Amino acid sequence: MAIKTTAFGYPKIGPNRELKKVVESYWAGEITKEQLYSEAEKIQIQRLTILKNAELDLIPSNDFSLYDFVLDISTMLGVIPKRFGGNLDLDTYFAMARGSKTAIACEMTKWFDTNYHYIVPEFEVEFKLLKNRPLESYKFAKEKLGIETKPVLIGPFTYIWLGKVPQKQEGKLLTHMVKANETPKFKDLVFSASKVYNMILKELEENGVKTIQLDEPSLVLDLEDEDVTTLIEAYKILTDGLEKIEIFVHTYYESLSKYEKIVFDLPVHGIGLDLTINDENFDNIKRFGFPSDKKLIAGVVSGRDPWKIDFQKTVDLINELLKFVNEDRLILSNSSPLFHLPISIEPEKGHLDDKLLGLLSFANERLDELKILKKIFNENYPVPSQNLQALRDEFKDDEVRKKVAQIDEKKIGRKDSFSERYKKQISMLGLPKFPTTTIGSFPQTKEVRKARADFNSGKISNEEYENFIKEQIKNVIDVQEKLGLDVLVHGEFERSDMVEFFGQKMKGFAFTKNGWVQSYGTRYVRPPIIYGDVSRPEPMTVKEITYAQSLTSKPVKGMLTGPVTILNWSFYRKDIPKKEIAYQIALALREEVLDLERAGIKVIQIDEPAFREGLPLKKSKQKEYLEWAVNAFKLTNELVKPETQIQTHMCYSEFNEIIDYIYAMDSDVILIEASRSKGEILDAFEKFNYDHGIGPGVYDIHSPRVPSVEEMLEIAERSVKVIDKNLIWINPDCGLKTRNWEEVIPSLQNLVQVAQIMRERYGD
């Protein structure tokens, strides 16, 4: 018998971001629905061809999406909120993701501990099968390329776990949503969904599908015995009456919880385990064994980090696995979805350093690694020789490591209390009650993007580009003053991305030419690659911020991305502790903060939207992460004067379980996302006496719609019930970079009006 291979989650964006371009063209009315579908088919065929050529034994299908794979399931199962009309069509699909003129978009939040965002299901209607997407995808691959595929689908347990159910509350204009897994309805919802999944699988079986993959990443979370019972009962419903189809359940991002019970008792044919994240899954195999009636889909190449595998270590691991699982029951795979990686390193040849290229492996290269591993075991192919550590050692900076080693973690932080600082800050800044501000960026128009591209390609000089940026800054200062905002920003027109911008100005970072990764919908990012020790050679933001401040008497914020977010939104190295990398970045940013303060900037915002994103999925591992993450943030600003106001921004975070650590960050003002969740995030502050400044985002910038004064006012009013009115700020939930001026101006006019109403009601 021979070892087999499979893969899943291959990037869906196209090698040159074709999906982004075609979807946005449809939104802009430049192409028809038929043209959109036609172009999307080309991308799908291209993906399937690559997977076919990878010589996989089980080729995945149904892992392509026009926007979000969770949203795909919702619209397949009829989980369409009533405010969208309940009909399944393309415009309803996009409206759920982005909102419409008449309906607020569904909530969007982080997918486990990654930088991918999914559209949160709202369970207010009965499940019903509107269309069998896995079957359509299977037939498409068979008809277009003549290949048998393994449809991939998020399993019912995880799908329900990720969703929310409505709870109507008195005095609320909008329905309050709570996590489905925290309500008595959870079990019933899982069972109901499983019945529809059973219908889906029966149709697949009738059409000749031999294998299906159900992804259940929620099984790596801290499950209770009751959850496992629900899971197993649900899968009995799901598998009822099926005879010819193999069902594989994949888990990833962490080790499987309740290993023995799930692996042995779940009524499926195969279990996928992540063997790259840590040793815990393999330790459980050694401790409890592996069932003789199931196949092990061994995740031996990472789907999340871009570092080339050590072939000898991986071969040794597989040989150890073979002591517990026979060859005919072992399938090699990527450990987690490949969409977390760029497509290929090929475009980077001649762009990135050759030594660094020797360390990298993107999605296509992961497929090559699986092909080589199969040849090693099935064809006696020689194990490739490597010298990875020697390459890594080329990038060491002993001076940077020495500075980190000298940090006394017990003494990190500002010395003056918040109450003393805040009184001085508000007085010095001359701010009213309910001060208004934005998060930092303003629309990056085609003209802005063109100027940046022209500068990068050498079509315009450095002086011409700087003059263009100055014009943009001057315009945005004028706009904000006319709107009546209280604390202004410079607009960030010189920045392509909030992490890339800073990484390009620090040592130890590399940047790809075409290494795009999907963050949500058509929002793609190019994560920096942290390959060496990090330092800051010279000031990064002072020039633009001080120019903006020279144009107005109102305070202009210095805008920085925090160390934890830079770290979590980068491909970081694995050869030193993650904490040490965070401290290196924090020390570099501290120099920038002090330079801004010396230049007369009185408000400095250090964004940490990815603070919670890096939180380990296992509760037992969270305390250590949170402690060093808080320390990293505090390192950046611990030396500023009491009068200097430090703000931070966070979004798409479940604050409840980490509110005490958010408080420990000791930022003077925290600006948070609250609009899509209808202010639900304020629940975290109802039981916690949060006595620092806070701005619950009242304007959802991820939707093209203009929010009404009433919508924003509801969130502001809700905040007064749980937060001291003297500490509340009024602001959008995130930066305005992706929006158009036609949307931004009326939205901010409404936002300023909300602040004025709140001042009238609660005293100026």
C-alpha cells in the first residue's frame, strides 16, 4: 500500500488578484452578473488545474467563494436575516456582507486566531436547503476538467458555534445578538443544521461523490463534555442512511480537545489533525493510540506560516506516525487552510534576497512539499538536504537581542495614574464632552493609489510625490475642520498598509511583490515577513504628522501601528520566542513615540486591532500571551509625559474574557468596534468598571451605506449606561481608507451631529 496526499483551502484570489478586480467591477456596475460568474469560473478552473497537477490523491472542491465561505453556508442553508428579504440571489449575498441602503450588514469578526474575517450567521429563521453548493462544485470540476474531487465544507458544529441568535431587549431599536454556543438553543441548532447536512450528503452520495471533508476547527477549543455529546449526536444525525461516502472531519489551528472521546467515538471515517502547531496532537496519538477503523489525515506542512519544512524532521515524524497508523490509512496534508499563504514564491525571485527565498514556502510550494514527501515514502525518493538554521543565522543582530534581554518586565508602564493624566490632557487639549475623532485613515482614491504607483515605478520624483501627499493632507485637515471634528488625523495617504508601512521603515522585515492574502471579501493584504531582528534606523512618521499639525490649531494625532498587531499581521520567524519579537518591535516604536512627542504632537494613537487575534485558542495558554502582549504595548509609550495622550484602536474583538488585560494596557483612550454588533461589545463593560477613555465605534465603515443619526445615537446612548459620560468619545469603528468621499462626508456629518445631541442631553 502507498501513502496518499490531499490538500485544502488553496487561495481563491487568483495569481494577480483577479477575484478582487472582477467582484469590485460588479459592485461598480461595470460588468454584469453573467460576466462576474464567467470570470470567477476561470479562476476556479485555474485553481483546480494547479491542484490536479500537484498529483493529490484527493483533490478538494467547494473551497472557492466570491466573498466568504461561512456566508456561502448561510445562504445555502437559508440563514438570511429577514431585513434582507429572505431571497437567495447574488445581490442579497453581497448585501449581507456589505449592507445595503435599507439593511445593516451582518456582523463580521475574526476567524479563530487568524487575520481572516468571516460574516457571522444570524440564526433567526429555520434551516432549509436552498442550493447544494458542494454538489455544484463537484459537478463543475468533473464537467470542466474531468476530475473526481473531495468537496470541502465547514461542519455543522463549527458553523453553529460561530453564529449568533437574536435576543430582543426592552428599549432597544435593534435586536441584540448573543453567541449561539452560549445559549440553550445551541444543541437544537446543531441538530437542526445536521439534518440539512444529511440531505446535502445524501445528494452527494447519489451523484457519485466518494469523500467529503467537513472542517470542524472549533473542536480545538476548550470543549465541555456536554459539547462533545452534542457533537457526536449531531454526527449520528448527519451520517444517518449514508453507505458509500467517506466522511473526514478536519481540525486545525491547535490540538484537538477531548482527543480520546472525539477520535474514537465520532462516527466518521477519518480525522484530520494539525501536527505543525505544537506536539500535543502527536503526544495524544502516542498516549491514546489511533482507531484502527479510521484514517489519519496528518497535517504535516503548515497552512499558516511561510517557512519551508525541514524535510528530515518531517520524514522522521511520519515514520513515527506509521507506528500507530498503517500506510493505507495515512493521508498527508496541509495542517490548516492554505488561503493564509500567498500563492507562490515565483514572482518573488529577483525581488527578495536569495537567502530568504531559500527559507520560504507559499501555497504552491506547500503542494510541492507534499508531492516530495509522497515520493520519499512511495518511490524511495532521497530526502532533500537542507541547512535552514545556517540561513536563519545570517540575519542575527546581537545588539537588538541585548536590548531586549535588559528589559525588566516588572517595571514596564507609565508612572502617573490615568485620572491625573486625563485631567491634564483634556484641559490642555480643550476638548468638549463626547469629543469626536476618526481612527486614522481617510479614503485612498484612485488618484492616491496612482501617485504611489507612479512614485514606486519612478514615473514621478520624490519631491513631486511628497508635494502630492502634502496636498492630500492639507485637504483632509480642511475637511475635518469644516465637519467640526475635535481631534484630527493626517489621513495616512502616504501609507499603503498599516503594517507594511512601518515594516518598510524597520530592519528585519521583507516585503513581497505579489504575496497577497485575503483578509475579508475583496480586502487583501501582503503580510510582511519578519526574518531578522527588528530595529528602527530613523524616524518613520514625524514629517507628515508635524506638517499636518502645522495646518491647524486643533490637535492632530500621531498614528502608529502597535507591536502586537505588527507581529500578528506579519509572517513572523519561528526560531526565537514570539514575545521576544514583540519586544523588539515595541522598542523600535518607543523611539518613534518619543520623537513625535518632542515634535509637539500631543495625542498619539498606537493601534492594536490584532491584540486579541493572537490570543491562544486554549485558555491554559492565554495568560502568558496576554501578559507579554500588554507589556509590549506599554513599552511603546511608558516614557511619555503625563500630558501626552495615548490612544489605541481595537476592532472585531470579543472583549469579555480579556477586559482586565485591555484595562492593563493603560491607554488613555481606547477606540473600539461596536457598530456591526449594535453596541453588543459594550456588554464587556457592564460588569467591569472601565474608568479610562473609550470610543465605541458608532459608524460601520465596512459597509458602503451611510448610517443614520438614529442608528449611531443608539450605540452612543447604550454606552452612557455602562461608561462614565465624561470618558466617552464618538468615532467610527475603523479607518476610512476603503470608503469613498461621497459616503464618508455625510456619515461623519451624522457622527458629529450625534456628539452634539449627546452634549445637549448630558451637558457640554
